[in-house]
Amino acid sequence: MRTEKDSMGAMPVSDDALYGASTQRAVLNFPISGRPMPDGFIRGLGLVKIACARANEELGKLSPEKSRFIQQVAREVADGKLNAHFPVDVFQTGSGTSTNMNANEVIANRASQLAGEAIGSKKPVHPNDDVNLSQSSNDIIPTVLHVSAAVALKENLRPALVHLHAALDAKARVFEPIIKIGRTHLMDATPVTLGQEFSGYAAQVAKAIERTDKGIVALRELAVGGTAVGTGINCHPEFASKVVRILSEETGIDFIEARNHFEAQAGRDDAIEVAGHLATIAASLTKIANDIRLLGSGPRSGLGELKLPATQPGSSIMPGKVNPVMSEMLVQVCIYTQGLSQMVVMCGRDGHFELNVTIPLIAYALHESVHVLANGARQFADGCIAGLEADEARCKELVDRSLMLVTALNPHIGYDNAAAVAKEALATGKTLKEVVLAKGLMTATELDVALEPRSMTRPGESSLAGGG
């Protein structure tokens, strides 16, 4: 153990820890969940500290030597090399001050190592006076929240959704020739192609990608420059614009300085908006996952229109049973995400006066949502969609048995007659064609043309198909 000091006095710290007294106090104060702040958040913290050091150097407030040390270590933080030295629990001070000081102390002590000075000496850089120069936890932690979440959306979730979209779109093309019965209200409807059905799933994921992009845009405004309460005390008036420029260069995201620093620190509405996008994406993926497992239900007593890939044994007692485990995984991921999103909503409303004090939990919820959604979507694409096959015979069987083909007869015999035909066919077990011919409503040739299923999937291409 070694002894480090902060404004509250001496504190024993483990010799192999790069953090100092303030962080150690937080470790002792908050032994709550055992979950440290997300790795993505720590990465964002490193990026922000790099930008702040460069901005302070450009403004002549920090010497080139100190700036070099801070940037070098902050880069190690951003690269994940020092994650083991960020132990502070998610459930901590609501401003994230403990995590900000954790970074300040780690950067200062690692700089001491690099400079050949004793850890804890605060040489050549001081954790507060140099690493935290022109900053407050109250503007830096909200800034890190936005930067890190935007980067996670861009680099993790978006590529995973693009991957899933490609898989669904490919299946939509392969399945286009296969005619199947449509369903509304869980009941038989008019025919569609399996490709059309999958094109709808692909379109949902395309919109999920658009929502991810909207989430990134919602996080563009950064609170940096507001310092303690939004007024910018102890901060150069050009500091924020320089930090924003550097962060934009580092991430490829077009960040801007907050239009109103009081809103940027007191409110977390932008985070709530992102949570809403994530909840919507989760709803879309749930719909797709559920449809696919229902279409693959059986294999003999369900719908059975799809053949789901067998990924693992489905039962410890029923030999040969295979379950839709990839769909079940994704549905659980989406339920979890929607719960986390609701948590962000509740956190966002707990801003009091000049500061929201639930930021660590918001950060955890957003990063966790992105993490599981990205992994879930990618695994669903590879473990389920890629191996899907259609049971064409089963699709044809259900189309041939469906009574809703009668819809195509509306323009020829009228709605009332068509309804009577469908009811009689259901009651007697006869086919639609048999009932229509028995009633003398149409000729066999006319029926063959009108009841051709493919024409019903492209009504605009057939002069015989009606609407309504």
C-alpha cells in the first residue's frame, strides 16, 4: 500500500493501482453492484481528455510538455489499456464526479510513471490543475455520455444492423418466387410471396439503421465549456469550440457546442430521445424474431413454412427436438433493451436545477442497450437468417387450402356471393371452385384465371384482380 492525499486528507491506496485517493474513497463508498462504468464510456472519457489537453495547449493554458503527457496517457485510456484502473461502481455520485476524478488521477499517476517520478507525486501533471484544467465533472461527464454513446451507435450498433439488413434482404430475393398465404389477425388472408414478407422485415431493419443515425444526431451537442453550472467559470471562451473540433476529428462525428449550456447540463432529454430510438429498434427486432419462429413452428403441428437452422439440442428429455433459440435470444435482448430505455426516461426526469444526477446510470443503460442489441442482431443474422430455408410444399399446401382466395372473386360475383361461397366451402369441406361451379356463378376457365395465387400477390399486374 501507498499513501495518497486529496482535499479530504490521506488515503491508503494499493501500490499497483494508478488511481489515487479520490477514487479509493469512491471504491469504499460505493460497493454496490460490482459493475464499473462501461468500457465504451471509459473510451469516451479518454477521447475527451485528449481533446481538452490539446485545446488547453492551443490556448496557451497548458505547456506542451504537460499536454504531451496527458494526451499520451489519455490515448492509453481511450485504447482500453488502463480499464483495470477504473473500478468505480455505476451506482455512485450522480454527476459522475468519481469517474472523472478516477480519470484525472490515473492520467496524472501514469504520467508520473512515464516521467520517472513517484506515483502520487502529482509531477509532472496535477490531476485537478492540469488534467482537469478548464473542466468540471458537471460538463465533462455529460460530454463523455454523448461522445461515447454516439461512437457506440456508429461503430457497434449501426454495422450490426447493416449486417442483419443484408441477410434479410438476401433472403427476400431468394424467397421471392415462393407464394404463401398471408395472415392478418393471426387468420388467413390473401396470398403474398415469402419474399414480400421478408422485404418487410428488411425494411424494418433499414428504418432501424435510420433511427440509429437519428440517435447519433441527437447526441451531437456537447456540454463541454459549461463547467460547474453552465456559466463557463474558469474556462476560456474558445475552449469548448476547440474541444468540439478535436472530438469531431477523432470520431468522425460532427459534434457541436451546446446551444444552451444550462440545458446541456441540467437536462438529459437527448439521452431520452436516443433511448426511444433504441426501444423502437427493439420493437422491430422483436416482431421479426417472433414472426420467424412462428413461421418455423412445428415441424409437423405448426405452420412449418420455414425451416429454421438447428443450432443446438432443444430438450433434455425429448430427443430430436429443435427450438427457435436464436429468436428467443433476440426477443430477450429486446425486452432487456426496452427496460433499460424506460430506465433512461426515469433518469432523465430526475434533473434538479442546474444538473441531472443520474448520468452514470444513463450511461450504463445506453451502452448496455447498444452492446446487447448489436451482438443480438449480428448473431441472429448469422445463426438464424443465414441458414433459413423455405418449405415450398408446405407454403403451397396452405395456399391451396385457404378460403381467402375468394377475395379475388369479389369483382366477378360480388362481396355477398363471395362470402356465401367461403362459408359453404368451410362448412362442407368443398373447394371454392366446387362451390362456385355448383352455384353457376362463374365458368371453370374464369375461375382458373381469377383464383391463380400469383396474380393476387401483384394485383396491379392483373386486370382481373380487384381491391377493397
